[in-house]
Amino acid sequence: MVDFSRLSSPQPVERITEPIALFQSLTVKDPDINDLWLAQGDALRQWHERRDLHDVSMTLNTGAGKTLVGLIVAQSLVNESQAPVVYACSSIQLVEQTAAKAHGYGLGVTTYFKQQFSNDLYRQALAPCITTYQALLNGKSRFFDDEVQALILDDAHTAEHLLRDQFTLTITKDQYPAVYAAFTGLLRGYYRDIDREVGFLQMVEKEDAFSMFFVPPFVIRNRYGEIKRILAEANLEGQVSTMFSWAHLCDRIDLCAAFITGTRISFTPPVVPTRTLPYFSNAVRRVYLSASLCGGDAFIRTFGRSPDLEISPKTTAGECERLILMPRLREGCKDDREDAKSALGDNKCLILTATRARGDHWADVTTHGKEQDVGDQVERFKVADAPAVLRLVARFDGVDLPGDTCRLMVIDGLPFGLGPLERFFWEYLGISKSLRSTIASRITQSFGRISRGMSDHGVVLLSGNKLVDWLLTPKNRAILPPFLRSQVELGIHVSKQIEDQSSLSSTVAQCLQRDEQWLQFYGDQIRSDGQSPDIQADEWPEELAQVEADFGLALWNRDYEAAVKGLGAQLNALFQTSPGLGAWYALWLGYGHALLGDDESASTLYRRAHRATRVIPPESRPPAPSSSSFDPQVEAVAGYLSGDSVTDQRILTDLDRTVLALDGSGSVPSTEEAVRSLGEFLGLDSARPDQEHDTGPDVLWASAPAALSLELKTDKLETGSYFKKEIMQVHDHLQWIRDHTECDDILPVLVGPIIPPDSKANPHPSTVVVELAHFHDLGKRLRSALEDIISQALPMTRAQVVDEVFTERRLRWAQLREDLPSTPLTEIAEGPSSQLEAGGDPPTEV
């Protein structure tokens, strides 16, 4: 029993909103926190003065205490709104690390990862919830229904690729072989038409994971019905690897760019529609924390808007002593990676590589990095004794190894990203200029992995031509933070003075051992601010980035008119700034016109995109054959499609009923009618002779001189057999077809389960068994093909489009017979004797 006489009244929760006062009210447990640093206090005061703004960015150097600032802001917003506030991190490791810091600051928090909340503080609106970007942004996020009032995005520079990942559906050949085969088979005809079939087939057959084919949106649209069918039947929503992105993309695959390699298929929108997520509505306040937001254009592309306020307090916190060396710049260097390996010595070293392939080149010196969990790798490395080498792939943020835990780092390769769209931009379209801000942010973040504060020091070795070349380019260096830019320019100068591998190793040792000459030289150079004063950043116009973001949002919302209007007005400006990006958006502008029904304008823009760069494939339309070249099947299908949207939709609805009746649940007569109707939709002469003439097969599909004689036995049991009388009827009906039609190439088909003939039956070797499921699947394939024909055919081109689509989807009469998954009845093991005399009636099956 509860002794209510001793219970005190619940005490009201003190909800301080002024951030400095909130910090001063905390019981801080972390011995490293004595007070707020000047920059932290400045950032909090500036934010508090404008806390009503929807989008505020805060930039603080790595090691300058932005986590404390972010947590104070989050708690202040919880206290003000008494509603859900979320703090997003880029990994589970950082969620745990941030929660641990919050505990040290005396702040209560809730964490959410692996589908578990750590406590009820978030639900009670007493504390923010710290979670991952992945949990927050995926298509099935449990936070969608929480009416989140404020969002803190830590390491906001990482949000770009994390958002893109959540809006990218990747279907691997290993996990979905049937989907991969169907999709590549569906596209083979297009690549044949543009004379790229050989390369396409080589990539697919050799499982080449490095080559990549871009599938233009008009190709997806022309095959959208079949693509929807393939994906809908793949159970993508039932697999963890696809279910979260599928939830975002399932109804908008036709608005995505598609990329194929020899091992996977990827779908992703041309611009991530960030503003469609509930957390980016005008009702939510957002604070973006970063050490390296290097360009406003990258911010706009990521979040769809510019920040209302940018807070970037001046501070030297985090500006550590750093020697940056580029072995390639020494005279006589043959392999900068081998030079870097020789300089590792007996030191602990972190190796960051841009790709897994580059990471493999460091396997011979790696001692750590084999565990599956990155957090485990890092924690083991922190306490390891020298020499120890940790190798990580594409982890340019989220790893902190300050002080003596690691003072030497190698960065191998330019961190331009691993996603298919970004790779296409960089490697194929050559749009490095528009990615400059993104790459600068990643490079800046990379340098902070082993350097956290003013008292820290370390050496960074850079290898890879693309990385070094990028840093040698003045306009690229110009958008780096000034202090890092000075260090890079100092490193370029020092690297050119190194004579050989031995000298490189000695130079590394001088810095790590605190050599007086090095300290004096470094101090003098940094104090004199040796950066080139005449370097001007070649900034990407932010208004064009906003045009891209607005177009992506309008397209995703299927507001095609708004999408075309905004992008069309700025297309020439995009071409002038970057021909590759201009071509890219000319393609998508053309697609917008096509979605509005203006095919002429669409084709003009498609041609402009292809002329600007050949990596944008052309729209391929083979010359239309004369109407006399179309066979009766094509003419029949083109004849019943009217071009009137209401009528054609009624046809699709009727076909849906037919397909539904082929699922095996109906009676034999209703199934016979469904099979007959399916043949008619296929453009064949289709009849039920047994019903119409009281003799002949149950269903006849014909287009002279060939025919299928279909005897439906769908009520047969899996343990039954085909009786002698039934086999005799098959032979009798073949003669009826010869006598009453012009067909002489006739295939007798039993439609039913794969079961043997009765031991007394003598089937002809040509008699085959086909399961009803084949006709059900055929009906769905036909439905998607008709949907695609209706979406793209004009009255003058309808027969041509039917001919093309039916041929591509293998729905032509000759292909249907060739692909029939038939089992010869004579090859099925004999069943037991029926105990009936010839001519007797078979027993009734239950």
C-alpha cells in the first residue's frame, strides 16, 4: 500500500529558457567544464536574441565546444515549448558520445536508436531526444507523428549525403536477382537503340561494379507501368535494406534518376525534397551546428533554403598546430602512398580513405579496422599502444582522436562522396565546381579527426592526385576556413623542400617531437598569415542553388507547371555557370514539359542536353514503319485503345478484373472466361468453342497460322492425375481446330497443376501442362505495358508504340508461345490407374 499521508505534492519543473542562465543552473560533473568559453557565450546570446527565427546556422571550430552549445539550445527550446525537441547526430556512436557529454554537463536527455528510447524524459517534454539522422529522416520514421517543435542538427554538413541516402533506393543483384534481371532486360532495348547495348551487356554480365549507366527519366516514364509492377512484386517494403527508402520513393519512382552498375540499381531524385519532411515546415525551428559550413549554395541544396541568421563567433579555440604534408610535391616522388607509408614509423596513425578500393592499398600496414562496428574499432584504437594503424573508409567526420590517442593521420583520396548521383556529377558530368562547397566541408572536417584544441598538435599526410590537385587550386583553397587555408599553404611550401623518403620521415618526427626549429618556424609563418591575399573564391551563385532546390520541391510535389516555370527562367544562367549542370537541368526541364504533355518542347530540351554533353543519353525514337507493316495483333491492340483517358482507364479497369479472376480462387467456368478475355486484351482471336459450339477446346487463342488449344483443369488436386478421357479430348479438339480455322501450328495445353497422366492414358508428345499462375503473371505484365502505351502514345503513333512496347516486353504472339513455361505431359511421372474403362467418366474431385 502507498502511504499517501507521507507523499509530498509534485514540485513544478523549473523551465529556464535564457541559455546562459540555464547553463549556470546546471550541476556540471565534467571536470573539463569550468565555464562557458567566450565564443560559446557569444553564440548562445546571439541565438537567444533571435530565437524565434526558423533557421539559424552556428559555425564553431572543431574543438570549440559546439556540442555544449547545441545541448543548451535544445534544452532551452524544450523548456520554452514544452513539446518534442530532437537533436540529430550522424551516427549511433555520436549519439552515445553526445549523451555522455550531456550527462557530464548535468543535462538530462533521452536517446533513441535501434528502435529503443532510453527513458521517458522526451515523452514528458522534459528533455530533448538525441537520435541519428537515419532514424529521423527515413521514410518510416517514428518521429513523423511527434509534432516536433524544434530540431538541432549537429554536424549539419553531413546532412547532405545522409538525406540523399534516405531518398536513394538501392536494389542489389545479390539480394534481388529477379528484379535486377527484369529491370536490365527491360532497358536493353533502349541501349540497343542508342548503340550502347554491347557496353551495357558487358557491364551486366561481368558484374562490373565500377562502370555505371545513367537511365534518363523519359526512359523510366515510357516503362513506368512495368517498372511499378516489378518493384511492387519484389517485397521491398519487407526488407530492412530497402523498406525505409521505398517508403519515400514508392509513388515517385518516375520522378527519380536511375543508375545501373553490374551489381545494383539505384533510384534517387535529382534534388532531395527536404522541405517535404515535417521537420522542415514553417512551424518548426531549426538550429544547424557545424565546424565547416563552407558555402551557402551547399546549405541551400541540402535544406532547401538559406539560413535566416548565421552565427559564427570569432575564436581561436580548435585552431591547433598542424603540419600538412603532400609527398607528391617533392621532386622525384614516384608513389606518394608508398612515401606516406615510409613516414608512419612507430607512431599511431589514422588512415582515412575516400573509397574501399583505396583502403585496400593500406592493408599491409593496418593493425586496426577489421571489426564490423566502427565505434568498436575507434575505442580499441584509442587505448592501443604505438605502433598502431586504424584504417577507416569514408569516415570524414564522427571520429574524435584528440591528444596522444593519435597525432598522425593520412588522408588518401578526395572525399567527393560515394552516392550514385554525386559520383555521376563528379566522374561523368565533370560538375566539380558546384560540388566545391561540399568537398571543402568534408576536407575541413577530415582535418579535425585528430585535432581538438589549441594545445593539440599533429601531422597530416595527403595522398592521391585528385586530393592534392584540389588543394593546389587557389579557388578551391579560398573557401576553406582562413586558419586551415594558411596551414595548407604552409604545407605546400614545406612539402616542396623535402628531398627523399628519409627527409619526409624526419620532418614528421620534428613536428611530433616538438622540435624547437619547427615550433619557431610554424609560429612565425602562422602569425605572419602567409595565405595569398589575392585568392578570390569562385562562389556558386546562391540564387541558382535556390532555383535547383525550388525545382526539386515542385517536381516532387508534382506541381509540374511551377517546376518548369522556375527552372526555365534560369536555365541559360545554369549553362553559363556550369555547362554540365546546365545539361543536367535541361534534361529535367524537358521531362517537366513532357509531364505537362508538351512532348515537342521536351524533345527540344532533351536534344540540347545531349548536345551539351554526351553522357546525357539521347531520346531514341526509331523511324515509324508504315501502317501496313503492323501485324493483326498490334492492329487489334491499337484499335481498342482510343486515346480518350476515360475510355482507356475503363479498359485498364476491365483488365484488372480479368487479372483478379486468374488468381485460382474462382470456378472453372469463370477462369475459362478470364483466360479468354486475357487473349482478347492481347490482341488475339480468342474464343470459348466448347461453350459456343458445344465442342472444341475450352479456350482458343489464335493468330493464323498458330494457335494455343487451352484445356482448363484448374480444379485438379495436386495429388491427382490427368485422365484418359481428358487426354482423348485434347486430341479430338486439335482436329476441330484444324477443321474450323486456318491454323495448322497448334500447341495443345492443359492449364492446371503439374501432375502426371493416368497410367492408361497415351498423351501425344506435343501436349504440355502450364500452371494458371503463368496467365495471372502474364495479365499483370500486359496491364503495365498498356499503362505505358497509354501514357506515351499519340493517335498517329499508337500502333508504333504498341509494336515497340509489346516487342520489348515479349508480349508479341511468337514471343508468348516461345516463353510459355510448359512441361511436356509425357515427361511427368505416370500416375496410378484410374480403375475406369476407356470412355468412362472421371471421378469427381473434392
